[in-house]
Amino acid sequence: MQKIINKREIITLSLLMTIIPAFAQNNSRGTLTIKTDNFSHDKGQAVIKLFQKDDDVFGEAFIQLDETIKNGKVVFTLENIPFKDYAATLFHDENSNGILDHKFGFPNEPMGFSNNWKLTLFSGMPNFDKLSFKFSIQESEHQISIN
């Protein structure tokens, strides 16, 4: 026996087809909070660069933000970004020129990296795998210290 679909069922089905994908999309994005500390002074700005898998952490960032430093601390809030793995670099732009200054090929402004990674003579250069961290509903806050 074949059932005939009435108008109410069609409207309900249409609404469900609209609501379910929107709900699923909202659950795949969230707000990432990155707390930073250990700035030696408040002069200049803190700059954070967020990278996705396969990005060059020396290249253009997926997201770049700058914030004012208050009492040696900054909180970055990145809203409505997809849940997945990211890597982040942070630097104290002490002269507010928008770039990480170098001297003799080495960074001349304090830096920090996600995943508590530290740049040393023996660490090699940073890359996505070394700096990556998971951003999810359960893991929405990350800490980076400036060195």
C-alpha cells in the first residue's frame, strides 16, 4: 500500500532539511581562546598568527590578530573558526611596526609558540607538526608563553 504525503509532512520535512545542516555546521565551528603571558612590558602589541595543516609557519597565516598588552598578558579570541588542528606563533611587536624584527638572521623580538615548543640551537626550525594543537568543543582554550 502506497502512502500519500500531505502538505504538513512536506513542510515538516522541508524544515528538517533546512535546520539539520545548519545545526551541524554550527557544531563544527567555535571560539578559540588563546591566553598569553610573560610579556616583560606592555609597550607595543602582541601579534598571533594561526596556521592550518600544510601552511608554512613562516608564510601567510590563516588568521593574524594583534592585541594590546595589559599587565604582561593578552587574551586572543578567535570566533567562528572550524574545529581542527592548528599551529600558532606569537611575537611581541615592541615597536608596533607589524612585523617580527630580526638581527643577524635571528628574531629580535620576543616570541612564543603553540604546543609549548621552544626555539633553541638544537630544536630545528618550527613547522606545523611541531606546533600543532587540537581545537575542539572539549579543547577550546590554549596557552602560549612569550620567551
